Amino acid sequence: MSAPAPIIIVGGGIAGLAAALAAAPAPVLVLTRGPGARGAASAMAQGGIAAAIDPGDSPQAHAHDTCVAGSFHNDRAMVDLLTGSAGDAIEWLQRQGVAFDRDADGGLQFGREGGHDRARIVHAGGDASGAKVMEALVAAARSAPHIERRAGLEVDGLVLQGGHVCGVCVTAADGTRAALHGRAVVLATGGIGGLFAQTSNPADADGSGLALALAAGAAARDLEFVQFHPTAMAVHGLHSLPLLTEALRGAGARLQDAEGRSLMEGVHPLADLAPRDVVARRVLQACRDGGAWLDAHRIGAAFPRAFPTVFQACMERGIDPRFQPIPVTPAAHFHMGGIAVDADGATALPGLHAVGEVACNGVHGANRLASNSLLEGVVFGRRLGHLLRALPESGAGTGKFRLLHRKPALQAGEMQRLRALMMDAMGPVRSGDGLQAALRECDALAASGWQAALARELVAAALQRAHSLGAHFRSDDATTALD
Ligand code: SIN
């Protein structure tokens, strides 16, 4: 008798592994591009996980902050699901072995980040939250008998049977190709920061899963909403930049220009803790005017212990952040849009599911609230895993099999051109003229590679939205002014 077809999960970040673990005992095959989960953007997350678990806090207050950050473009039912499940998500993570940071009295420590009306960010290893969470989930997945993991495979096609997705096409590093059959396929491939010249994501967070789903006819939602983190470390010539967590500003760090003048005083009532899009636009302007720096000397001697990841990244580049300001730049950080899904991760294509950053169920609205992304991965990943474990062993499709491949990838030079174009036209400040020009360039490149075809969809969505909303800021919208 042949083995039952597994649930195929493409991507080994927090959403993919949460889904894989929750699907037990159904067999799961997790496919990753790189050598494993270490390269996933989840492992690079610094701030932590927002959860209203302090007795004085409430899921409603967390939901309110989420909707304010998202410019009320959010799907309120998804927001309530997210914030109402946060306590359970933290308990589940602790059961998987995550040791969150605690006070001297043993209680969970809560950090504060921009957009939150109080301290509610649970963190681990100081600013190493993503790494600690991923360490625990990878270990849990390794010891779970229902999960098989295969690394180093590029998923570049889908297998369909009668319009039903029932597998994936993969290419190994040596060029060997194969089709793998599954009872369902889950895309958990992360975001699109790699399409921009500067990103806080790993370079291979390039929208591969989103491009695949769109090529197969899945619906997209809110593609124009891209969040830029205001404080990536400015390192000349580097594409994937070290993140300087917003929690640094929560702990007293301040943005300044070359003369040491505050960048945020007088710009927004919350100054350095203003919404990310406001800070990102101010930092972008300062970078154009001569540079922007984060002065973190107020954190003082506590720096190495409280922010070990940032401390190491600075020291490796000859900057001691206890005494020297750190040069910063905005960087593409998070995609609020993605493959349109419902609360259960179902896409418009039967058999195809999506979860985490690649998906869009409307939870983040037009701008994601800080530290809601790992939470999204756990809450919606587990929900999807529970649902998939009840699926029958063979897919519902009948008839002929059809292989649907994505276009080939762009050449390195074309990719560099595309990244510069996206940073310029689709960055923190956009205009109709810039977007029109970008659309023409993407059209010219689209036949050469799938990344340009995907970028075209993002640019077209941004052109469609003539007014500023959340992270989508149009300088030619007369109703909004530059901060
Ligand atoms: C940060 O630590 O500043 C980023 C956290 C997030 O994007 O939620």
C-alpha cells in the first residue's frame, strides 16, 4: 500500500512550522529553499510578540491599536481573532520550549513599541525573539514524527488536477526537477522585501509564493501596502540590512540628523514612537538631506544584555552604540497585502492555502502594528494546521494532471535594476508619475522574469489607489501633506 499523500507546506518560517505542528498526526512535508529555517525572516524578528495578557490589558485594547495602525482598513473579525488568541499563542509557544524574558519576580516582561498604548510585547533573549522562537519550533518540528523536512528545493510550479491544486513542482540546486503529490498545498513563503534595494528581510524573501499563486490564478488583496521599517542600519552596498528594533526607541533611543537635532520632535505628538510610516518618511527625507542616525547612548550599560543582536551587528561594523550614533535608513520590512485568503487560509484555488506574510486576510489593514507578525504566524498557522489534519488522504481533484510553472527568474543585473526601481517608485513616498514610469519598466522586464511580473502587479495596485492610506503614501494626493 502506498504512503498517504502529505500536506505540503512551502516555507519553514513561523507560520509554516506552526501549521505543520498543529496538523499532527496527519503527515506533513515542509519544503524550504535554503538550508533550513535559519534564513527565514521570522528568525530575524527582534521586537517580540504582542499579546494582551497583563491583567490591566485586554484583547479589545490590542485590537483597537491594531486597527488604528492599519488605518481601519483592517478586517475587524480577523483582528478580533488575532488579538483574542494571543494569550493562547504565547502559552503554546512556551509549551514548544520558548523561554520568554521574565522579571526578577518571575512574571513575563512586557516591552513597548510604536502604536501600542501600553507595554504588551512579550520577548525572548532581549532582541532575539524571532531567533529564540524559531529555535524552539525547529527543534519541535525535528522531533515530530509526522513532519518530514526537505531543504534546498525551489518550488517553481503547482500541480493541478481538474482545477484542484494537488502538488508542487520542485527544482533542486543541481537542476533536478520533480513533481510532489500532496493532499493540500500551503504557501508560507513570507514577504517581498527582497524585491526592494534595501530590506530588513533576507534577500530571498522575494515573493516567490505570491508570484506562483498569482500565476496559477489565485486572487490577490491589498498588494500596494508595503511597510518600511524606519531604522535599518545604513550599510553601504548591502541589500539585506541589519534591523535596529523599534524597541530601542521604546527604551529611549532618539533619531537625529548630522548636527544632532531631533528628527521627530514637532513632527508627530508621539515623536520617535510615531507610527512607522510617519517615521520612515521623515528618515527618508533626512537621508536625502545628508543622513539620519539613531542615538542610543541613553540605553547605556544595559545595551549589550537588552539588545544583544543589535549590539553585535553594530560592533561588527565598528560602531559602539553605547557611545556612537548608528546611521539608519528606511528598508522594506513587511507586506500587508498578499494572496487573498479567508480566516482558514483558503485561497480562491481549491486545494491551495496560504498563511503568514504571503497571505492577506485583512488583519493588518493598511499598515501592520509592531510585533503582530509573529503572532499572526502562530495564530493563523495553528488554525490552518488544525483544519488540514481533518482533510481526506487524497485530494478532491479528478481528471488530467496539469503542471503550471512560474516564469524563469530574472538575471542578476535585471534584478538589481528592478530593486532600485521598486525602492524609488514603491518606497515610503510614491507619486502617480513615478508609478507610471515604474509600470512601463516592469512591463519591459516582465517577460524576462517572474519577479518583474510580480512587481508589476504591486505597482498597478499602487496606481489604482490614488489617495494615501496607511503605509501607501502618495505625494500627489492633495489631501495629504508630507510630514
Ligand atoms: C522591530 O522590532 O522594530 C520590528 C518588529 C516588527 O516588525 O513587528
